[in-house]
Amino acid sequence: LQSAVCAKDVFFPRAALPLELQELELNQLKGLEVNFTFLEMDGKPRGENLAPRGPLPGPPRALAPPAPPAMPSMPHPGGDRPAALGIHTGTLRSYDAKKGFGFILPDDLPEDIFYLRSELPPELDGIEPMRNQVVDRRVDFEVRQMENGKLRAQRLRFIP
């Protein structure tokens, strides 16, 4: 992102885009004007909650692109599975109780990881957790790759 607020380019994770734009290629997003929340994380500019300010640039295109190609595997010290898969640690960045999902900011991965309410720790079973009971909590979690190539957190566990 480029912004009048910051002289540097502003990084944004793909998860900061609306769901219908997350599957588009970078060249399809170039030139798109957006509103966004500006943050500084560890002294680096970051954009969150991106929302288009008008029609998408270029020729009309479907917002539901064909299925993406399989995610390429990265070398993993434990075998031939992608490096992102496995157990990770991070901070619960967001949670929307009405929609039943949120995002984790992993300590060791380049983008936020999606999770469902059903994957929250067992101590929250049987209650409808509020945002303040979840956000900013530290967790261990397992990452799995969905059929569409996206990563999803499962088996979240609060770290004391």
C-alpha cells in the first residue's frame, strides 16, 4: 500500500483484505484504492481492515476466481510437508463472536492464520466467548492446509 500517512510502502497481510479479494493475484489488486486501518508493528507500517473505495480496477472480473493451484511446498526439516504446517505459537489478534471466527498473529509465520470458534480452547466449551475473553491471549495451535490452499488454525490452547 502507498499512503499519504507514511512515506514507506505499507505492508498488509492477505487476511486484511475482504474475503472476496483474498484469492486475487497481486497484479489484479494494483491500482485499487482502499480505506484501511494504519498500524505500526515493531516500527514497521502495516495496513489492516482493507476496504475498496470503489469499483475494482481494470476490466470486469468475477470476484470468485477459479480454484487456485495447489500451494507449493517449502522445505521442512521434518520431511516433505509445507513448513507452515505443524505446531506454532502466536497471539489471538481478532475474534468476531457474531461470525464465529478470528485471526491469529503467529510468532513465526508471515501472515495471520484464520480460526473458527469451534477450535477455541476447551475451557471455553459451552459458553459464547466474548471478544475480550479471547483477543490478545497467547496460544499454541496446529496449522493445516485446506483444500483451497489456505491455512487454518486448529486445536488452539491458551498459554498460561
